Amino acid sequence: MNKMKEKVLKKIASASRFAAVKAAGSTSWGGCHQPKEPEAVRKLRKS
């Protein structure tokens, strides 16, 4: 059970990281709010 939970959590973390990197530098969907981008995400985008 623990191995399965660990695999699921790793997949969720991987998907979250992918989404953060893809969203880095882009505006919101509504176009009315541009959140401050964390430096760590900006560095991931460049690598």
C-alpha cells in the first residue's frame, strides 16, 4: 500500500511541476491578474 501511495504522490508532484514550468511567464486566463513568479520556477523554465 505504501509503494502505491508513493507512486501516486510522485505522479501528482510531477504533474504539478510540469504545470508550473509551462505556466511560468504567462498571464492568467482572464488576463486581469499577473501573479509574482517565484525565482525557483523561473530557473526551472530556463533549464
